[in-house]
Amino acid sequence: MCIEKHIFVRKQILISLILIYLLVISCLHPTGKHQESTPLNQVSNGYQPPVIPLMLNSPEQKSAFLVEHYWDNFDFKDTSQLKDITIQEQIFADFLGIVTQVSPQKASHGIKILMNRAEISQNTSLFFYRMAEKYLFHPNSPLRNDSLYEKFLELACGSMVIDSVSKFRFQKQYEMAQRNKPGHKATDFNFTLKNGSHSMLYHINAGLLLLYFYNPECAECKVIRSKLTQSKLILQLEAKGLIRILSLYTDKELNLWENHYSELPGSWINGYDKGTVIQQKELYDLKAIPSLYLLGGDKTVLLRDATIEQIEGYLQFHGKVK
């Protein structure tokens, strides 16, 4: 059974990211003529992040410097500091806040620097990999980022200090991360309609196709369904025949799906996964529901496990609505 998604905010982490943003911006306005460098911040346990050279003037230069040098003053040999989870999460969250401000190449480089230094021992490596899993992979995390976490997974799979049991779990996650990535063709699957007829994903003819994996008794699924049926933008595209929605029930209790069938809009394609093949073969990553995928006309994945807001933003940015 999939985990239901709940929207929540980790105030400490969000405040931390806001502080990072404000501090980086403030570095653009040195107040003293004799200032040689600008400190980013100092965490309460005495850890001192790197000092930004004054010669670096633009936000891009400052962020690039911080990503590369963020861990220069962190003592990876001192494993006792890892026991203070709250402080270490603050330090790690600040790092993620910076990583998201640079190019994918620079972000990847910064993550590699961190994990190469953490390779000093298995305990240290696993500490940071589990932190990355918590904040970048967990479906409820406000900092979730599949592309950044994939880089951590890639490094974990090649680690020389992690035991085979821990590495196997990361390898499985990495394999799932390769499936249905944006820019790649979506995995085809069969689905069954209420009248017993069968069809396949690739048989649906649509300029845009929105996949909605759900469970009818999942509270967040009901919230997302309500948002979909009330979205003026999506309704407009539906009316013009520019987008279709396929709602798919992937669990075993068929009676549950049938009992709630009338709650689904008649304009949608409403089906179920007979035999729960999608879950058994792990065709899609459905560790949490609801899950939304936006596909192009050729079934290329445009957005994976996206929010309604991300989908609407994509449609507006790409001029799908006039």
C-alpha cells in the first residue's frame, strides 16, 4: 500500500533557507571600504562556513564559491559532532539552499566534494546519505528534489566504504530514479475500464496527458482531485481538447474503486490496474500517492510526481493557454 502524501512545512528548515538567501543577498552590499571578505553565517555549535572573498561581486559568483568551499571548515574526522542531529541538519539544509541556486553542473560538483570528504568512514558517509534521503527524497519534504538526490545516489552506489546491505537499498532507489524521468518516454502499461474493456497508455490520443495515480480514500488524493476539477487553466485546456486526464487506481481492493467511481469526473479516463502490475513490476515510483505525471503527445515525460502548481506553471510558461 502506498503512503499518502501530506502537505506540511518544516519551519526550522524553511527559516534556515530564508536566512541563507538574505545573507547571500546582503553580501552584495559591503558597508566598509576596508572589508576584505564577507562571512556567510556562523552556526551555533561554532562551525564557521567559508568567507566569501570581496572580489566576488555577483550572486552567481558567490553561490558558486559557497558550493565549492562550503565544507572547507567542517571536521569530518570528528564523528562526535554527528550526534547533534539538529545542528547537523541546519548545516546540511543551508548547503542545500545554496546548491539549489547554482547550475546542475556546479550543484553536482558541490555534492561530490561533500561526499568525497565524507568517505572518510562508513558512519560519516551514511549520515550524509541518510540526511539527503530525508530532505531530498522523502515525499513529504518541502525540499524534495529528485535530480539532486539522484547525484547522491550515484555516489552512494560507487562508495568504497558503505556496506553491501546499505548500498543495495541505494542501488534500488537509483534504479527507480532512472524510470520515467523528464525528457524520457513514459513506461507503457495496460489499464482496465469500468465496462471491463482494456486499453494502454500509448493508445490514448492527446496533445497533453495528465496521469493521476490515486486511491479514492486517500485524503490528499481527494484534495488533489478537487484542485484538478477546479483549476480554470486545466478546465480550459480540457474544453479545447488540448489535455486529457487519466486517473488510475493501482491497489488491490477493486470494490473500493467501484464504490467511489461516481466521484470521478466523467470527462476523465478512469481506470484501474488489473492485477496491480504497475506496483509489482515497479513500472512507476508510487511510494506515495497521489502522484501526478504530465506527458506530451508522444508520451514524453514533461513533469514527474509534480504538484498542481508546478503543472499549471509549466502550462502557462509554455504557452498552452492563450
